[in-house]
Amino acid sequence: VRVVESGGGLVQPGGSLRLSCAASGFTFSRYRMSWYRQAPGKERELVAAITSAGGSTNYADSVKGRFTISRDNVKNTVYLEMNSLKPEDTAVYYCYANWGMNDYWGQGTQVTVSS
């Protein structure tokens, strides 16, 4: 099983980034996919989630209207489009796959929002 995030980096406030999470080794289309983040000294928090077929999404209040989660069940990839980034969005972003008792985490990708 592999869950691999990419697309993080340094961006100025107001900028945009697109994170990708490529999955393999399990039946991706069965899994609810989520993005979490963890800032230094803080607990890991849910940012966005999408159901297995992509029909429903939910977001943390802090990112609503700025972030969009989507998935491609052919490419076995989930995305997080992040716009209007703020310094408080700085964190390590993790991809999480869940189906019943099965779950997998990625290793994380750093997003830093700073001028």
C-alpha cells in the first residue's frame, strides 16, 4: 500500500497550491479520502473529505470557500485545490484513506504560506 502526497511548497499569502495524493495497493474507489493538516504545536485537524464516489464533500469552517477537494477514481488520486492561502494555513498536509476498519496515511507534504 502506498499513499503519497505531493505539491506542497512555499507560497505567498493570497497564493494558490494544488496538492495531490496518489494511492496504490488497495481499491481506491471504495475509500473515503480526506486531507488533514498539522501545524507545529497543534493537533492534527480535518481539512476536507470526499466520499468514495465523490458525490459528497465536507470542509473545515476555516477553509470553506477557499479549498476544494476532488478525486479521480481512474487515476487513484485525490486533490486539494487551495486558494487565497493565509499564513495560518501553514502546516504539514496529510492524505488519509478510510474504508471500514481499513485506513492508511501518507507521509505528508509541507505547505508554508509566508511573504
